[in-house]
Amino acid sequence: MLQITDLHATVADKPILKGLSLTINPGEVHAIMGPNGAGKSTLGYTLGGRPGYEVTGGTVTFAGQDLLALEPHERAAAGLFLGFQYPVEIPGVSFLQFLRESLNAQRRARGETELSGGAFLQVAKLRAGLLKMDLDMLKRPVNVGFSGGEKKRAEMVQMGILDPKLAILDETDSGLDIDALRVVGEGINTVMRQPGKAVLLITHYQRLLDYVKPDFVHVLAGGRIVRTGGPDLALELEERGYEAVAA
Amino acid sequence: MSQVAALPTRRDEDFRYADLAALTPLWPVAAEQVRVPGGEAQTMTLILAGGEAVARELVVTLGAGASFDLRVLNANGAYGRVALRAELGEGANFTLGAAQLAAGEQVLEIVTQVVHAAPDAVSRQIVRSVAGGQASVNYLGKVLVAKGASGTDGEQSVRAMLLDRTATANARPELEIHADDVKCAHGCAVGELDANGLFYMAARGIPPETAKRLMLQAFVAEAFAGAAEEEALLEQALAALEAML
Ligand SMILES: Nc1ncnc2c1ncn2[C@@H]1O[C@H](COP(=O)(O)OP(=O)(O)O)[C@@H](O)[C@H]1O
Ligand SMILES: [Mg+2]
């Protein structure tokens, strides 16, 4: 589904990703762990096509296409979802309006028919319910006045509505209390643990992985993947720290 | 803003950024009088969306306890100027909500002088301007609090969004206060569309033009919140935005 080969990327002319390779197959959950500043968010943004994140080498194929040749909104329509570490506030635009525009823009791009207002609301209600979020919250402007935890849950509601092929979730667990963590974990499983879908979890901590069991755990340090293992690697990291494990 | 017979020049404060060539054939501009008697409430909607240069001059007098709600959509295809002088009696309430949408080489401007002549009057001015291309959008606004007008509450919230580096916004909120116990706030900001917001929308599949439109729509809507003709104003503003993007 996703094949990253020898990816190099710079931010503000500073090399951050330095030869990163990673293959994710349908049905798999991968976790990327690593110290602060390792380049985890940079990887997510680079795959999402954020302006200012310049690819200087390597290739990325996603669902049979050259991902790097697509505009950011085209990547989303192709089935890529990027859950933000810091979700952005958009004053004056309601979540419902934003999500309906998003979903219908993606559907148009894929040559599918748009959802009517009623049909969209049904999907939104279902997905909000899954994340134990009141639909009324989605009448508010995008992320404005939401707590850190609410923003993260709202990211998962968005993922549920957009129903991507691959979700890259950047520290979705940070800012969540124990109960919210479980709800979010179950939400990810319900939406993404489906045939033909895959997840890349970016996280600092083992705790989300108790709910969303990864098939592979990678350690990112210095802009590359320095170790890959099974779920046990996350436990080892928790116990011994990145430095010992990455060395 | 008294009746000047002679054509103004750049030296006249109120015409500092005006398109004087476009103004010349319109000069002198006749003042339109609006009197809101004590205790009464009036609303007014001005939409400038034609292709010819327009200059309007309003002189509004609010009696004690009167209220006047003025909304302006300035999206004129040529020079568009709305000048306004409002004098507020005791406890009067004045609202100006204005949006200006300028593209190409348009010059659009709003020039206000709000005089708090008596105690306890409230004035709120919200101006939201968008400029692209070589256009300029101007707001020159003075709030004057006369001697003895204690308890005045005057607010000016002025923001402009530039879509291109070649566009210009001039924003000058001013205060002149001759009384004690006065609450006056003014905020003024010129900026560009939030790049983080644009990428966030793109990451959800929204194409750049739609993302811009959504953000600008929300920005402009702030000027029309609570207006009697909010829907109609938003619809016209949207049509004007559509033409700009
Ligand atoms: N906009 C930016 N400008 C300059 N440097 C940046 C920018 N964003 C990130 N970096 C740098 O890139 C490196 C990786 O950051 P990031 O990908 O956010 O790490 P992580 O998510 O693993 O904590 C850090 O050294 C950080 O300082
Ligand atoms: Mg990060």
C-alpha cells in the first residue's frame, strides 16, 4: 500500500529525513517511535505534502501511484489521512461544513457522487457517536475552543467520516486521559482494522499500542529507521529508553 | 467631513488614499442625512457592487437612546467610497459592520468619524477587507469622545486580508478622547490567509480554491453577524468573492 524508499527531506534547508525506507502492506498496523526531534512529524508532513517540506531524494508509492507527484488534496482523495499532532483551528468554519466539503471534494475527485446533506449527517452522527462525541460539538468552528483531548478525538471523528485507506496518526494519543485513550483506540480499530486498510501510528509512548496492537514497531532516529521489530520492541523502548535501543 | 466645495487633495486626511481621478467627476458629493429620533431603532444596508465609481457620504444623527445598525458591502467594480459621520446622543447605540472585497486595481474605502457627543453611548465598528491583485482597501476611522461624554464605549475592530503581495491595505483607527471614564478598544491587523489552516484543509481533501473561499467567507461573515439582512449580504459577498478567486 505504501512504499517509501530512501526518502530524504529538508525543512527550511535543513536535512531532517536522511534515507528513510518503510513498506506498509494492506491490513498492517505500524508504529513509529522515536525521541523528540527525530523527524516523526516531518515524515507525516512530507507524506501529506505540506508546503516547506521539500523532498530531496527517494520515492514514495501509495496505492500504485507516485504519491510525491500529487497535490496535498489529491493525496487525501487517493485515501491518505494525516491525523495532526496539533490540529489547526479554523475560525468561522463549522466542523460539519468543513467535513462535508472535505468528503464531497474527495468523492468528486474519485468520480463518486456527492453525499446529500441528510446522508452526510447520518455518517457524521455515526462516527461522532463512535468516538463518544456529541454531534453538537461538530456545529462549532473547527477545533476552536476545543481542549487538547477533544481535538484529538475530533481528528478521529474526521478519519471515520473520510474513511481513508491509510491513516498516519501523529501523536494522536498525546493530550488524552485514560478513558479517552481507550475510546480513541477502539475508534481506530473500528474504522481502520478493516481489510485493505493500514495504519501508521506515530507515538512517543507504549500506552496507545495497548489498544491498537501494532504488527511492526520502528525506531526513528536521526532521520532514518534504525531498528524494526514486533510489539515487544515498544516495551523494550519503554523500559530501556531510545538511546540504549537505537544505539 | 464638512461640505468642501474644492476637490480634495492627498493632504486632506480623509482622502489620503482615495482614487482622486475617479472621484473628480463625482465631486461634490452630496451628504445624505439620516436622523434616528430618540428611542427609535433603524437599520440600513448599503451594497456597492456596480461597475461605475461610487462615493457616498452619510451624516447620521442618533438621538438619546436611539440605535442605528449600518451594514456595508463594498465590492464595487470601480472606485467605491463610503464616508460616514455619526453623532451619538446620550445612550445611543451605533453599529457599523462592513466588508470590502477588492481585486484587480480597485480602490475601496470606508472613512468614518463617530462622535460620542453625550454620555453612555456605544459604538461598534467591524470592518473586514480582502484585497487581491493590485487593489487597495482602506479604512480611516476616528472615534471622537466629546467633553463630558463619560461612560462612552467605543470599539473598532479592523482587519484586512491580502491575497497577493501586490495588494495593499491601509487601516487607521484613531481615538480622540476628551472625557473621563471611557472604554475604547481598537484592534487593527493586516495579514494573509493562515497557511496552517490551508494545509489542514488540503490534508482533508479540500482543493486550494475551495479552502480559500471557505476561510474568506468566514472572515467576511464577521462583519455581517447579527444583521437584519445577514443572509442576503452573505450571498452577495460570496458572489463577489467567487469572482475574485
Ligand atoms: N518548520 C521548521 N523549521 C525548521 N526546523 C524544523 C521545522 N519543523 C521541524 N523542524 C526541525 O526538524 C526536526 C524534526 O522535527 P519533528 O519532525 O517535529 O520531530 P518529532 O516529531 O520527531 O518530534 C527537529 O530538529 C525540528 O527542530
Ligand atoms: Mg512530532
